[in-house]
Amino acid sequence: MASDTSCIVVACDGSDQSLHAAKMAANLAKATGQSLKLLTVFPGSKVERLVISGVWPTELEEEAKDYGRKVFDAVKEAVSGIAEPTDEVLLKGEPAHEIIEYLQANPGTHLVMGRRGHSTVRSLTLGSISEKVVRHANGPVTVVSEQHQH
């Protein structure tokens, strides 16, 4: 299958939506023969709260690593038997900004991410991470909508 992308990166936060997106990304990687990378962002708001509360950078680094480990372990379990991730990328800061910067620094990346189910009013006033990423991405982005179980 011809493709302009060199790898598939799934942005995850450990939520059900992101795990659903990870499964879709794993199936896409398997179908196209591309590598699957995992990406998560330790949220900037959490970083600011920890710094304000007096947590030193070494403790902050440990907390970020713990956050990444939990998210990556959940994703690896979700994609087990579909595709084996080749890399794990842990970023720190505001999620949309960090993801966009990652995409700019890594051309040829096809990003897959879940969409959080906010109310219409909230998404109109705040915007979502996925909407910001789609608006500013320089490559293909697949946004996987939340699936409701009936």
C-alpha cells in the first residue's frame, strides 16, 4: 500500500476514548505495515500545580515518568495481539501544543487520537485538543470518535 507516512503515532491519555483510538491505530499499522509509536503528554496544568505546590523538578520528572508508564502500559495492553509499539514518546506541557510541535518535528507521521465527548457549548467555548491539533497539523490526523455502547 503506497503511503506518504512513515509511521503511525497514537496520542493517548489513558482514557477509554484514547484506548479505542489506540486499537484503531494498531489495526491501521498492521494493515499498512507501518510502525506504531505511542505518545502521551504529561499535562501542563498538572506541571504548574506541582511547581506551585513546591515539588522540585526531580520529583516532577518522576511524576511525569509514572504518568507515562501508566498510560503506555494501558495502551500496550489494549493493542496486545494487534501490533507491537516500537517507541514511546513522553512529552510535558499543554497537550495540543506539544502534539503539534511533535508533528512538525517528525514529518511523515500519521497521528491517530481519540476525541473527548464534551458538550457542544463546552467545545465551542474551550475547543478540544483534537480540534486544535487538526487545525494546526502539517500531516494526516485521524480523530476517532467515542463509541456509545447500547
